[in-house]
Amino acid sequence: MPCDARQLAGMELGTKVVGNRRRAADPASCHRRALALMRGAEKICPFPRPRGFVFKARTWEEYEAWKKAQPNPRLW
């Protein structure tokens, strides 16, 4: 059923918002929430957190071969 201009006159054509918009949070609460999310992700991740290291490849092909050989996706 097509709409005409009279039907759309009272409607604002913009982004549809479902639910209530959140107020802007302060940086400290955002940081706390991010830490909680990271802790939750650590619990469900099957791979251990790797220690820091540097891998130096001479070519992009060597790097791609190393990357494909790694079972832990956290290394790249």
C-alpha cells in the first residue's frame, strides 16, 4: 500500500530507535565495563594468553606461512 505525502507529513524520516537511548557514560564506568567484558572473554577463550614476543619475518610470504601455522589466533 503506497504512502502519500499527507500520511508522511507528521512522521520524521530518520533513524529508527528501538528502546531507550543510553545516556553518555563517564570514562571510568566505560573502563570498568570494558575490564568486565575482557575478564568474561578470558574465561571462555580456549587459548591461553601468550607472553610477549617479536616475530621478524624477512618477507610477507614467510609471515603468512608462520601465521597460518599458528593454532592460537591471539599470536597475530
